[in-house]
Amino acid sequence: MMQPFFNEHNIRIGRDALFNILAKESLLIRTRVRKVSTTYSGHWLRKWPNLIKKYQLTAPNQLWVSDITYWSVNGSFLYISFITDAYSRKIVGYSLSEHLDMKSAIKALIMALYSLDENHIGLIHHSDRGVQYCSMDYVKLLHKYNIQISMTENGNPKENAIAERLNGIIKNEYLKKYKPKSFKQALFLLNKSVNLYNQGRPHLSINLYTPDYTHYNKTKTYRKWKNYFKTNPVKVFQD
């Protein structure tokens, strides 16, 4: 996206040199350590096996990944439920809540379901083993739309890497700069951030296309994610 500007001003600079300049000017995103747990898996509800260990993606709406993250606002926490298409990286469903409950996760799922074609087949929903995703109402909704259920088998974030990566992008690149004064304002800013991400953030993992462009044009891309379960994983670019 910056290349036309560089060409116009006859600037030649490599990626490493550019990042060195950004770091010197304190313009890089700093990695943050998670302080709040949003997953409770010590429940009695059924936990489902991981179906995506060797899964290969070829198009949108084959695999959705879900996760819940938190947003510190005015000294308290709001919780965001995300559902992301693993192929296009598009956020297809999301919800903001003042409570870490099942209702918010279901609301995000309903939003995602509205984007599906009636004749869709073969879609897998992957998440951690949190009580929200194992709840009977959530599972019932997935079954109603003939969506297969897949879950992580341990607490390793690599088992849900795309969802974890999305959380960091939205929080650190978009929401971090905002200081909302109310839930209504926070929801407005979240909507704005999701639209900016879907429509305007290119990814190296999808050929520098945006999630919306890749999703709706069903653009063929190079390999988009690491298979962490292989003995010798193929080296791929990171977002």
C-alpha cells in the first residue's frame, strides 16, 4: 500500500530497513501479555475432537475459527466474540458484551450464519473448549445449519492460531488507541474497526489482498497458515 508513495518520491527501502526506522520512531505494535482468562473448560459439557490437524483450505466458508477476547474500557472489561473465516481472514461474525456469557457468543454466530449460502456444505466451526462453545444452545445452532464442530485438545494457542492472531490485530492495531466513554460508543468503535480490518487491511498470507476481497471473489491464494501438527512444517509468511 505504501509502494506508490515510495515510487513517486524515488524512495528505495527494504522491509528490514523500514521496520528499523519504524522501531526507532516507536511506531511498531508492542506485544501484550494476556492478563484475563476468557476460557473456562473445566465443565461437564461435551468436548469435541480437533478436526483440523491436517485440514487443507481451498475456499471461503470451509473453516470458521472462533475465540473470545477482552477489551479494557474505563477500568472494567468488555468481551468480544469473534468468528473468522480461516481462508479469507474475514471477520464474519462478532459481538460485544459486558459479560463473559453464552449469549454474546451466540449473537456472533448468528451474524456469521447470515452470510452463508443456503446450500453450503462441509463447513467446520473450530474453537477452544470454553463453556460458551460447548453449551447446548450453541451446539444446537451449529447442528441446525449442518456445521461440523471442532475444538482444541489442550491450552496451546497454536491449535487456534488464526483466531488468536486476529485478537491481537484488532486489539493492538485498532482498539488500543480508542478511549470510549460508554458501551454504546465502544460498540460503534468496534464496528468501525471490524470494517476497516475487513475492507482495508492487506495480509501477506492472502497475497496482500484484503479479507473482503478474498472472501467475496473467492480468490486463489498461496498457503495461508502453518500446520503446527506436522513434524516438519512448511515455512510460510506471517501477517
